[in-house]
Amino acid sequence: QQQVKQSPQSLIVQKGGISIINCAYENTAFDYFPWYQQFPGKGPALLIAIRPDVSEKKEGRFTISFNKSAKQFSLHIMDSQPGDSATYFCAVGGGADGLTFGKGTHLIIQP
Amino acid sequence: DGGITQSPKYLFRKEGQNVTLSCEQNLNHDAMYWYRQDPGQGLRLIYYSQIVNDFQKGDIAEGYSVSREKKESFPLTVTSAQKNPTAFYLCASSNLAGGNQPQHFGDGTRLSIL
């Protein structure tokens, strides 16, 4: 059973636009919801994370929106730039083991 | 600079051969993790270790083995029993054990079959 479903698989956005990536999870026991950014040939880097006691967290151009009742959270990238072109992964955590990752979204920002 | 170092960056394995991937961290983190990344599949947990001399199987441990003799080192061996080893392998660490802690990743080792 897939514990976290990420969409879309790929996304093309014009420079200056808003990029939105969504994730849905099954287990209500999860209490940590990070987003990672990965460039080709590199390891993922933590971008922003949220815990379920808040509904939104903003860091610069990146915002996480969290809907606990719907078991969904999303990443919004405002004023998207070509340098934001990368693969983005959502993840969920809360147990004793590591994070469970979504399958990733390949984002392309067109200049 | 503190971080996680994975080596080698590229590795080739012959049929029937065991190979070992290195992961070293100087972040003084307690927990370490190994993930496998395949195109379109996200990251899947192979093994994790919360403290020295202890480790647990993840979702896809078959054909892999690990050791944790030192806090800063968590090598992964891909054995000949792993029939489809071609993938990008990522090592991570977190300050505290548990899935609700930020994880820091190395830059990976790409393993291919000769």
C-alpha cells in the first residue's frame, strides 16, 4: 500500500508563475511533513517542513499548506525561477524508522 | 563543513560480486539511513540505524547488509543476492532517531552492472 501519493508526476510552469505540488497520505499517525528538492546527480536537500499543529508555513518563496482533516499537504513555489527546475519529493514521518517518500515531481520552469 | 560523504560516486559490479558503498558523516548524528532511488519510484528505505552496533531492516532489505561499528560510519554492502542492484543509493543521517526528524543526505553512489 502506497502511504503517500504525490502529484503531478511532472509540471511545466512559466517563469514568474506559481508551481503547486500535492501530496496525500493515509496514516494519521504521521507528524512530520517535509519537502525535499533534488538536482540531477545530487542528494535531496531539505527545502521546508511542517508539523500538524499549524496549517501553513512560509519560507521565502516556498509555502507548505497542510490540511489535516483531508490528510493532504502541498508545496507552493511563488515567482518560480528557472533555478527552481528540479525534482521535488514530499515525505511523511512519525514512526521509528525513516521517512516515507512520494514518487517525486519533475518541475521545469520555462524562461 | 559538516556533512555526509558517500563514496565512490560511481561503482560497477560484476555478476556474483559483493560491493560496499561507503557513508561517513561528521554531523555527530545518532541515526543513519540507506535509501535506494530508482527512476519514478521515489526513495525506498533499505536499512536504518538509530545507535552504534544496532540496525533495522527497512522496506527493501533483501540482498543488502550493513554495519554500524562507529557513530560516523554506516557502510552498505550490496550482495550477489540482490538481482537488480542498478540504482542510485543515498545515505542520510538525522540528529535524533525517528521518522519525524530532519534528514540530511549525501550526494549518492550510482551503482551499475557490468
